Amino acid sequence: MLKIKDLTAIVGHTPILKGVNLDINRGDIHAIMGPNGAGKSTLAKILAGHPAYEVTGGEVWFKGQNLLELEPENRARLGLFMSFQYPVEIPGVSNAQFLHTALNAKRKGNGQSELTDAEFAQLLEKKRKVMEIRPEFTARNVNENFSGGEKKRNEILQMAILHPDLAVLDETDSGLDIDAMRIVAHGVNQLMNAEMGLLLITHYQRLLDYIRPHFVHVMINGKIVQSGGPELALEVENRGYDWLIPSLTTEGKA
Amino acid sequence: MTAELALFSDYKYGFFTDVETDSLPQGLNEEMIRAISAKKEEPDFLLAFRLKAYEKWLHSTEPLWANVNYPPIDYQKMTYYSAPKKKPVLNGLSEVDPEVLRTFERLGIPLEEQKRLSNVAVDMIFDSVSIGTTFKKKLEEAGVVLCSISEAMHTHSDLVKKYLGSVVPIGDNFFATLNSAVFSDGSFVYIPKGVHCPMELSTYFRINDRESGQFERTLVIAEEGSYVSYLEGCTAPAYDTHQLHAAVVELIALDHAQIKYATVQNWYSGNPKTGEGGIYNFVTKRGRCAGIHSKISWTQVEVGAAITWKYPSCILQGDHSVGEFYSVALTNGQMQADTGTKMIHLGKNTRSTIISKGIAADLSKNSYRGLVKIAPRARGARNYTQCDSMLIGDACSANTFPTIEVGNASSQVEHEASTSKMNEEQLFYFQSRGISKEEAVNMIVNGFCKEVIKELPLEFAREAQALLSIKLENSVG
């Protein structure tokens, strides 16, 4: 469903991604781990189409379409979802209004009928309960004065409403206490199904205790340096990233 | 297209209408003022009013404290009277110059009664002259007067004499004084005791002539226990020269009366690249809550004019009277706005609310300037002020200049202010959820302004929202 080939990217003049390759199929859960500054979040943002990053080479195909040619909103309508590490506050726009507009934009883009206020309210109510989100949440402005945990839960609520084919969760566990993480992970597990792909981006192994990946990749200095099964995450947890770095430094000198 | 829409689309009102005009030559002197008065066949008290104002104007100086820049204005190079030659008769629009009628049609203001706006009575001012008023009959039945001030001078001269200059005195400020000397026309509204005006009243202002300044004078009188909601809209052709618009609006609310006054100002704002042309909007608007428990609300959506200098204010004289100011000022291109309000608390337990939303984009300058003054005798007075600014891009500026003077210990004043920036991250957040950038700007701006927009009459609120996003279409990414 997602195919990343030799992807390179810069921000300003600084190379961040230096040739990333990754395939994600429906039903797969992938995790990308790596130290700070490895380029993990950059990869997520490039997939979503963030304007601050410039792709300098490589290809990304999503559901048979050249993802890099699409505007960010069209990527979302096609079924890509990225959960933000730092969700943005939008004063004056309510959660419900935001979600309703987003869902209808997606439905319209896919030739489906738009949901009426009543239909949407019903859907929102259902998903809200699954995510264990308080009812007053939906009337509040998007992320405004939300705690870190509330923001992350709100991201997962958006994912539940938008029902993506591929969800990229960027450091969803950062800043969460263990209870909040459990709720978020529970929400994600509820949404995951055989038709969907999931890409978890995380610094720690912790989240992977709650959402079990099928594949684990380690990214260092803009490249995936090691791939494996869930056992790789445990190894990283025990040994850190240092043992993976030398191969990279050698390569860097070449 | 409805009348509302005309005010609110992208600037397609920049056209000029070729009509035969009856104009006085350029320049300002006593003779000119006598000529204006004579053309309008005014009662003597008005000529005296004008001459007194002219005398004061000669000795007053142009205010330079506002946070705006413009080259000196040559007041002798301006025309102070210009009117379409074919004058309408008072009881019908059939004799109006067809070109003028077509202008209003193009602006989306249907003058023919059968096409009229549902439940909004409109008075049209073309350059300096009132073209006509719709719904006269229905208003008359309710005892409500909506007519041009030129007409009111004759039909309601006692009221005009009593109230003209009673809120904005003859020598109030440079521009108001100039207006008092040369004002040509404007709207007059009178709501009798106990009458709840059966419909929205509205005036549509159109500047057409290249050289003429526009100096309208609006007077709204709400008698005891009455209610009126009034809306004005403004457009002008796109000329490469500046036109001066120096209007005066006076509102009087007696005991338990309520006046809601809304403005949607979309004058031509000049060339956004060169800054050439556009209206200088130097306006004095003030209301007097003369009676106990009276209330005056100003709502303004200011999205046009090269320079705006405007502070719709309330004098809260009656005990328990209430003043409100809700404002959205949007500047883009090279526009400059210095706008805000004055709330003068004189009566006991008077209350005022100020909600100001400034949006600055491109190279524009947007300032809020406000005064909250609580007199020593205004015991128990309260004010709440909220001033929010939103910046779009890096080259614009937003400023806040609040002044608070509290003269007693039993009053309460609250002031909140914020500045935010509409940024790439916000827009990307919307886009990443499938919402286009245009729709995102629309939602952010209207979210930012919603406390003000909800104060507009319902039929105008939606259009005002559309106008805000259209204005910003080229300013965001």
C-alpha cells in the first residue's frame, strides 16, 4: 500500500533523509525507532506533505498514486493520516466543527455524500466513547488549553473519525503518563484492522508493549540501518542505539 | 444577488458610473458653504451651524497622533458638493437617473420595491445625495422615520435642530468640524416612544465622483423605550487618487431605548502593490446613552479604505446605561487602520464591553486605540475590554494603545489582550486532515472573529464571514 524508495530530503540546506526505503502492506504494523535527530519525524511530515521539507530524490507511492505529487489535503483524502507529535492549537474552531469539516472534505473527495450535522453528531458520540473522551471535549476549541495527554487522545479521535488506510503516529507516546498511554494504545488497537496499515514512530520501546508491531526498523542519521521483528525493539531497549552507529560512521566516511 | 452580497465579494465595485452631476467648483471658503446651504434650501439655523463650524475648522489642526502615515491633504483641491443632476422626487424612484439606478443594481442593491430586500429598508446615498428610500410606507405606519437628512431638515427641523451636534459638538475634532461645515447628506432615523422598529434599517453609501469628498451626516434618535437596528455599507470606485470620506454619525438613546448600529465598510483600499489610491476613512461616530437603562451597541467590520481613523464611542450618561463596541478590522496590502472606541462612563452603574479583533496581513498596519474613562460620579461602573490581534505574515504590524482612567473606587475595569500569528503549522494541520488551505483560513479567521460577527444582523453575518476570507485569499501562502 505504501512504498518508499530511496527517499532523500532536506530542510533549508541540511540533508535529513539520506535514502529511506520502506514498504507497508495492509494489516501491517511497522515501528520506526531511533535516537533524536535521526529523521523519524521528518519522514512522517514528508509523508503528510509538510511544506518546510524539500524532497530531493526518491519516490513514495501510496495506493498506486505518486504521493509526492499530491497536496497535503489530497493525501489525507486519499486515506493517509498523520498523528502530530505536537498537535497545533486552533483558537475559535471547535473540535466538532473541525472534525465535521475534515470528514466531509474527505467524503466529498471520494465521491461520497457529506454527513449532516445529526449524522455526524451520532458518529462523533460513538467514537468519543471508544476513545474515553469526555463529552465537553468536542465543543472545545481544537487542542486549545488541552493537556499533553488530551491532545494525543484528540489525535486518535480524529483518526477514528477519518478512518484512514494508513496511519502514521509520530511520537504519540511522548509526554504521556502510563495511564494516558494505555488509553491511547487501546484506542489505536481498536481501530487497527486487516485493511489498515500502521506506522509507529517512537523513541522508546514502551509504546510497543501496548501496540505490538510486526516489523521494527531502526533509523539513524537519515537512514534505516536495521530492520527486524519485535525482538529488535527489545534489543534496542537493552543495548541502546550505539551498537548500530559504527556501520553508519564507516559509511559516512566512504 | 442580494444587497448583502454586494458588500462582500472581492473588490468588484471599483467601477465608475458616468452620470451628469451638479457640482460646485473645487475649494473651500465661506462662499462655498453658503452655496451648499443655498443648493439645499436649508433653514437659517443650519447655515449658521455650518458657518460656525467653518470658522472653528480654520483654527483647528489635523490630528497627527494616529499610527498612520499619509501625505498632506490639500483641502482646496477637493470638491465639496457633487450630486446626480436628475433628482428623484420624494415619493418615488422612477425619476432617478437610470445610470444611478443601474449602479445600485450592479452593487446588488435592488431599488425597485418589488425586488427589495426582505425586511430591510434601505436608504441609498450616491456621492453626496440620498437617492431614495425603500419601505417608506411600512415604516410610516410604525411611525418610524428613515429619510435623508436633507429631507429631515424640512420635515423634522425641530428634531434636527435639537440633536444635530448634540453628541459630536461643532468643534469636536478637525474632521468632524469639516463635516459640520460642508456635510451634504446622510440618513436621518427617528424611532418614536415605545416603538420597536419593525425591520432592519440600512444605508448604502457609494462614492462615485473622482474629486469629491464624501461628508455624510447621520443622526439616529431613539425615543424612550424604543428599539432600532441599523446597518450601513460602503463601496467606492477604484481610482488612483485618494478620496476623503469624513463622516459624522450621532446616536441618541433616551430612557430604556436601544440602538444597534452596524457598519460593513468595504471602501476601495488602494492598489495593494503600489499603495496608490483608496479612501481616507476619517470618521467620527459617537452615541449618547442619554437616558437611564439605555443601550448603544456599535458593531463594525472594517475591511476596506486605504486609511481608517475611526473610534465609534459611547457617552454613558444615563444611570444603568450600557455601551458596547464589537469590531473586526482587517488590513491587507498597504492598508493602515487606527481604530477603536471610547467608553465614557458618567452615570451610576453604567456598563461597557469592548471586543476588538484586528487582523493584519501583507504590509499593513493595524492599531487598536481605546479609552475607558470612568468619571468620579459613575459609581459602580464596569468595563470589560478584550483586544485580540492576529498577524498573517512577517511584514505587517499590530499595535494596541489602551488608555484607562478610573475616577472612583467602586468601579471595575478589566482588560485582556492577545496577539497571535496565523502560521504555516496551523494551516498544515488543517490540510493534513483533508481541509484545503482556503477553507482553513476561512475557519481560523471566522473563529477568531466570531464574537463580533454574531452581533451582526443575521442576514449580514454569513456574508461578512465570506468577505473576510475573500479579502485574505491572496495574503496567505
